[in-house]
Amino acid sequence: LLPTAAFLRARGFDARPFAYSARRETLEDHAARLERFVADWLDGPVETLGFLTHSMGGLVARAYLVRERALAQSARQRLVMLAPPNQGAHAANTFAPIVGWLLRPVSELRADSASTVRRLPRVKDVTIGVIAARDDRTVKIPETHLAEESAHLVVGGGHSFIMSRRDVKEQVKVFLRTGAFAMGTAVPVAASRVP
């Protein structure tokens, strides 16, 4: 997401990348690190705090945003998730037995009802937009939906480079500013809203 962060900085956002290792730490470990990262970044509460995530990063943000301290950071919070396995990913079901010992979070991302991702608490008081990739072989479109999402877009392309698309960057910019996608400015393949 470094180029996307640069894109946002060029448009007036104070965008700072948060990196984590997807090898041994759990989602909760990452959420605790994100909590410290945000606390070190901000001097105090801000008017609006936005998050842009890709794939498992969306789950890290969700695990962070349900924490009490996270809710006190800003009056308004927005989250844009790119290709997130919000319902788990069937690909993780396949790979967990093979690489789960090496990549601990893979087991947490399974699509079964007992997985960590399926047991994360609902995020409250955060405006959430999801952008899925039509040709994603890692996280299928239905796996990206979240009950509390405000808007959902499907764009062309695949999982790994969805953040590189110019239309996606523009949608991220608009959502972080307004809390909604700009339906007339991009060329989404499909758009839907979960009631």
C-alpha cells in the first residue's frame, strides 16, 4: 500500500503505512500493535480517523476498531477494506493444514464458523466501505461482505494488485473524505449495499 499512501498524501491526507508480519502473530497481536501505532501517531483525539486495508489487514483493523481505546480516538472513523476475507476464505481452508505451522494467521482466516475471523465482534460507529476484485482467486466476492458495511463495490482485477488501480485509489480517497463511494466517477463492475 505504499504507493497508495503516497497517492493519499499528495491529496492532503496524513497517510502512514502500518506494517505487520503475517507469519507468527495472531490477528489480536496485530491489533494490539496497531493500537500502539495509532496512539504514538496521534497526540489526542482527531475529528476523523480513516483506515485503508488490504486483505488480512482489514481483519487487523476490525480487531483494533472494537477496542475501547480505538473508539475514543476520533469523533468519526472510516474504514475502506480492499479484498478482505470478512467471512473467512475457502483458500485458507485449503492451505491451513499445509502452511498453518509457518503462517499462523492462515488458520484464523478459515471460512468455517469456528474460525477467528468469523468470531470477531461487530464493529460499531465506523463507516465501512468494501471493494472486492471480480477475478480474485484468493478471496471470493461473497467472502468480502460484512454485515455492518455501508457500501460494497466490485471492480475488475485480482487480489494482489487491487490497490494499484487508479479507480480504486479515487474511490478510497472519496470514501475516506465523505463516508461513501462516488458511484458516478469510477467504473465499478457492480455495486451493492447490505441492509
